[in-house]
Amino acid sequence: MSSHTRSLTMAIIATIGLDGALNLQTALANNGNRNGNGTTTAPGQIKQESGTSVNVDTRAQVLSNISLRSQALNFGKFTVSNTTAGTIVVGASGTIGDTAGTTYVGGGGIGGITIAGGGGQQVQLTVTDVSNLTGPGGAMSLSNVNFGKSGSSVGTSPTVTLDNNGSGNLDIFGTLNVAAAQTPGQYAGTITVTATYI
């Protein structure tokens, strides 16, 4: 992996229960022109100027390697119906809700990504892998995984402009899909996030 790209695997938890220059040569059409050295350019001829030169600057900027830290996306504790599947939804604002056969109890929280890199640079974040939450029962899948900022969704591949100190952060949220009669116990999985300079 190149030094300008970094990946981070974060935890997800649940408990049941990113002049050109225009050169012109002017033709002398009808009358001869007298040159600075006293000679005359014949009519219809092009005056040949002596060569010129210019210096082209060369530049480079070495950026700090990107580093990432994560805070777990936690779907908390909940109960589930023996007959009806449901979901636990962590929203962009950090609110947590339940649907259908699940009843949210508490203990959950929105996930987060903290980025460190070159000051003022732009970094694109992308979710590159989402694993199921596994535990004592069948695996539970995740859907609608997105990044957020200030309580609003910023999509699945947002660009972050790091501050002058090279810092930035985003939230991460999504939906946990729970089967009916899901076996009680602790479940865990991962979301892999990749950050790249652009």
C-alpha cells in the first residue's frame, strides 16, 4: 500500500439482551525594414531573432503519512421477538431507534473516525469492507453504512479538508439487521475504512 493511503479497521458492537505562451513571427510583407545593425530585411522575408532562454522552477511537497483512529459503532443492548425480525438503526445525528421485532434498551453510540495528516490537505474516506457481526447465534449483517458530520450524512465516500494542524474527523453510522429469535449474547464485527490524499 502506498504511503499516501491508509486503512483502518474499526469495531462494531451489539449486545442482545473521499500558460501556454503564444509565439508570433511577423512577416515583412511589402517594404524592407532596417535592422538595428544597419542591414535591411528584404521584402517578404521573416526577420530571424537570436535565441532566448527561460528558467523553469521545479517544486515538490512531502506530506505527512495519514494516520487513522476509530471509535466503535455500538448498536447497544436490545431484545428481539421470537417471531419477527427487526433492525437497530444508528442515525447520522447519533439517535438510535428500533423497528419491527426489536426493542432497543440502551448503551449504543455513533462511531467515529479521526484523521491526522498534512495541514490543509484533502483526504477521501471510503468504506472498503463491512463484516457481519458474529456471536453465539447466526451472523447479523449491516446496511446503509454512511459517514456523517455535524448530525448530517455526507455519503459513502466523502472528502475531508484537514485543518492547519492536519486534523479532521467524521462520524460513521448504519443499520443492524436482526433475525427473529436471534440467540442472546455478545456480537462483534468490523468496518474497514480507507483514507487517501486527493
